[in-house]
Amino acid sequence: METPKSRERVDVLIKCKYLIPIVPCGAEHKDYAIAIKNQRIAKICPQIEASRLYEADKEYDLRHHLVMPGLVNAQVCASMRLLKGLACNLKRLNWLTEFVRPLEKKILNPDFVGDGTKLAISEMIKSGTTCYADMYFLPSVAASTANEIGMRSQIGFPVLDEIYGENTASCIHEGLKLHDSCKNQALTKVAFAIDSLNMLDQETLEIISTYADELDLPIRIRLQETESETTVSFNRFGFRPVDRLVELGMLHPQTQLTHMLKIDADDIQPLRRHGCQVIACPESNVKLNNGMCPIEELIFEGINVALGTESAGCNTSLDLLGGLKTINLLIKGSSKNSSFFDAHQSLKMATLDGAKALNWQDQIGSLESGKFADIIAIDVTNIDCFPTFDMASGIVYGSSGPDVTHCWVGGKALMENSILKNISESELMSISQKWSRELESA
């Protein structure tokens, strides 16, 4: 008879009722377990086998839960969580130029970025996101805040011109310093972040391209959100935005293009040839009455498409899980193929495809042995549509952020039983109240 001493010691053992690993796509398991050791998944197997093989320092018996990889929010301006709901129901340009930018000039400082990032991360953890890609000012503050909490992140450092009161050379210098400080951190990656391609000249973009190639740094660009952006690019530089990137040699698999609303077949083909990543933000784009990224056409051409919420300032919510139903319906509603984009495809886009967009697909995005244990648990007893014959559909169409009860990043619990582990709820309340007063008087 086996004794506990004959079993391998692991850090964590998660037993669950249901499990969706994402790989292979479409797989759903029942009464499974995940063994975690040294931050990584050691084995995924039936609970009976796990009990025979492993003894854990901590064991979770989640008999009413579905377990899956944590979501990857591939585009968010975390600090703008403090501007949640600012000037609702406006078109993008009015919202940005008349309200957001003037307010930022008055209140932007390290406290704003640190506090806003902490609130954003809290909302994302509570709704099942374990990794996010940030794109905002003062990136070193955002990086240290995320790392302190234990959240996985790609921090984009903005390269801005004098219209923002910034010097591009200084932006690049500070960004490369951030890259050097983070390059040995498992939780943090760094990327160039370009808010407007039209605002940067040829010399600056060539410098960015050179550093990106030498250091294998991603380049994240908000691109072709409006028709006017394309018109300005052609009139000023003689190229459409995508063609300008081709000319500069800036399209490659590490290039992350966000939004991509106003594109056609001539834009899509270079993306396919160079293996670029596209991050769609359907909820934000629709809310700002800005259009839709042609996700079906991009996927059909073999282009990887990830999902982002964008900022809480324009989207109001950072709950990517809760947004999947809306995103799924928007995509299916515009498709001529009723079978296109099923629930498993939707979950893959929010996990593994997001990881691929951030060049993290070998480490996160699916439940596989050897990958980091970035995992969430969803209480299915709270979901109206259960029981169901298709667990993925139940999650996509019937769940939202509040159904997430547990969250682990690298096997470390960031939330247990809906209680945050590394962030004080009372501190979050104080932060919210403080900035409500600050913003009212700004």
C-alpha cells in the first residue's frame, strides 16, 4: 500500500469539477486536477491519479468550479481606471481632445499612475485576467506596481513628440532604461508604444526599428483607428500607415497593431506576410462609435488576433470575461458563416492568442505541463445557464467577472474565494475616494 511519503511533493494541487485547457482546442475535462511546482504546471490529470501521485503544500478542492487559463487583456491603459466613465457617449476624437488630454495635463503624476494601475489590476484580477499589456505614461511606475502585486504584464513605454511636451530621444532613453531593469523579471516585459504613427518622423521611427531589432523588443502601435489618420499619413508621408511601416521595416511578428478599424485587403496582406499581431478592442470601439476591426477577415488570412478592453475611461469596464459575450455576438453577427467563432475560439482568443500577441505563448495562455501556472477558477453554480452540454458556451455566454473566485499567477494566489491577497480592499476604497475629490476639483 502506498504511503504519503511515496508521493511527489508539489507546491499546489488544484482539484476542480471542470477544466478547459485551451490546448487542444475544444477539449473539456471533468474531475481533473493540476499539480503546480516552482511556479509551473507539473501535470494535468484526473483527480484520482493526482491523489496517487502528489502531496501538496496547499490543496484546493473546487468541486463547483471550472478551471481554465487566466485571460490576457492585450490592450489596456491601466492608469486610466481613475477616469472610468469620463464623458460618456461621445465620439472618440471629442472624448480624447476635449476631456481626456486636458484633464491629464492637470493631474498626471506618479501617484495617479500608481493608484490607477492598482485599481485596474484589482478589477482585472477579480474578473479573471492574469496578464495585461499596458500603454500609458510613466511606465516605470506602472511596471513596479504590477510587479509588486504579482501581476504579469507587458509595459509599453510611450514615444511621444513635442505636442505632448515630450522629447522623443528622452522617451526612448527612459524606455530602454526600463527594459534593462526588467529584462530578468519573469513577470514583466517591455515594449515600445506608439500612440500615433503620424506624430513621429522618419528618423525617430528608424531609431525605434533599430533598437527593436537589436533588443528583440515588441513595437505596439495604435493604428488606423480613423479614416482621417490614413488621409493624413498619405498626404504627409506619401504612404498609408501600414505601407509606411513596410517601408521602414517595422512589420514583423513582434509588431502589435491595436484597433485596426479602417483597413482593407491591401492593408491585410502585408500583415499576413510579416506575421504581425493584431489586438482588437471591439467593446471600446463600438462604445466610441468608431467601427469594428474586421476580425473574421484577419483570422481567415491566418493573422493572429488578440483581445483588449482598452481603458476604463472609454470602455468603462476592464472585465474581459464579461465582455466575451458581447464580443462573440458582434463578431458572429457580422459574419456570413453561422459556425464561425464558436465559444472555444472565443476563449482561445482571450487566452492563448493574447499570449501569442505578446510573444508569451510558450509560457502562458493554455494549461500545459511546463507553462507558468497562470490559472483562474470560475464558480459555475453562479451561472444561470448551467448545467450545459458545452462548458465553453456556458462561460462565454453565461459568466462574467464576479463569477471568478480564484486567480493564480505563477502558482501564487492573487485571489482566493473572491478576496484579493496582495491588495487591501480598504486601500482601494481610499484611493477611489481620494481621486474622486481630486478629479472633481481639477
